[in-house]
Amino acid sequence: MPDCNVEWIKACTESDVEEGRFAEFRLPRDTSVPDAIPRSGFVFLENGTLRAYLNQCPHLGIELNWMPGRFMDSDNLFIQCSTHGALFKPTTGECIAGPCQGDALVALDLRLDHGDVLIRVPAWKAPE
């Protein structure tokens, strides 16, 4: 039975995503924090599998891409943080080089619904 308390949002359409092309989307703000920074994510197709991650480097919490839709390194093998050059495996989000080595990107649950790519809105963590 589906969880009625889980919010799914449309990230893009299935046709927006193809090998080598990323679709970015905004997530709803945390309404419990008045000045919460908006979060974003990205969806891409990697070896025929749709994947989605929070667009946030585990090192500083900044967005990864250096330009809209640009997430990969120059060899087109790894997702790369534009600030410190950290490299992440596209299949797992694991950081394999850089200041956050051993950490990983936050994977987002996704599903297809009549040609739309839906993302489950991740739970907000309470401020520490």
C-alpha cells in the first residue's frame, strides 16, 4: 500500500532525460525554517537507468554543477563538484576523490508515472 504521507513531485518528463543530459528541478522549501535555502536535485540516465540525486556536495552543501545541466567531469565519467573538484560515481553517488572522499551524494527515490519522472521529497533534517 502506498505511503499517503509521502510527497512526490514532478521533476521532469521521461523525454527530458537521455544519456548525457541532466534535468534539474527544485524541491519545496522547509517551511519550518523561515530562511531555508532552496534545495535542488537532478535526474539523469546512466547506462539505461534513471538516477536522481540531491544537488548538494557533502563537503560544503553547495550545488555541484558549474553551469545549468553540467555535472560531469571533462572525461564524462564522474559527477564533479564545480567548487573543489570532488568526483562521484554516477551509479552510487560515492565520492572517490576530493575533500569529501568516503561520503556520498544523497540519492533520491524516483518513479515513472505516465511519462513523468516523479521524485519523493526527502525528509528535512532537524537543525543541529
